[in-house]
Amino acid sequence: MAFDGTWKIDRNDNYDKFMEKMGINVVKRKLAAHDNLKLIISQEGSKFTIKESSAFRTAEIAFELGVNFNYSLADGTELTGTWSLEGDKLVGRFKRVDNGKELHAVREIVGGELVQTYTYEGVEAKRIFKKE
């Protein structure tokens, strides 16, 4: 699958505004903007494993397409939801456990880069990764 491989953060677009809308304080936002995030993505059929490593934490997330699961963001925000494959995009639909508000995420390969687009309460941000 096109998502397989090791991806290193290259740049962000509107990420600070997105984190602010999520309720993340200014200190954590400044740190997160320079987290040196690396993703190692592997897929077997409908099952994905994503290993995240950053300046703040290392986590492994395993999920199956269309199956609800729980996930914690680096700041501790708890989410529940699913990933699905829609065409050549991974589409995540999540709800925050604390307030029930929706967070949407899309992962897609654009020009050889992995682009993650997040939308929360009308604010959209992108994190762009290059393959290592």
C-alpha cells in the first residue's frame, strides 16, 4: 500500500490555530509545532499498525478499517472512532470523549508526500511528511 513506510514531519500548515481550537495551551502548542514526529506505517489487508515517535512520546496504534477504537492524542485528549479507506485516502472520523465534538482526519499521498489533514470545529490544518 502507498502508506507503508517511514515518514518524517516536514512542515505544518495552520497547525497552531487547529491546536488552539482543540483547547491545547500555548506552551504545548509551541512544543508540538517542533515535535519531530516520525510515523512508521504498515498495512496487512484491512489492518494497520502505526508507530509514532516524537520528542514527547512513542506510541503504537493498531486498528482495522471500519472498526471502532480508542486513541489518545499526545496532549492526553481521548478520542473514539474509525478509519476507513475511501478511494486512495484514509479517512478518520473521531469524537472527543470529553465533549463529543467531531475530529476528522484524512491521510493521503500527494506528490510523494504523506499529507494529514485535520478538521475540528471548522478549523483545518495539515501536517506534511516526507518518506525517509
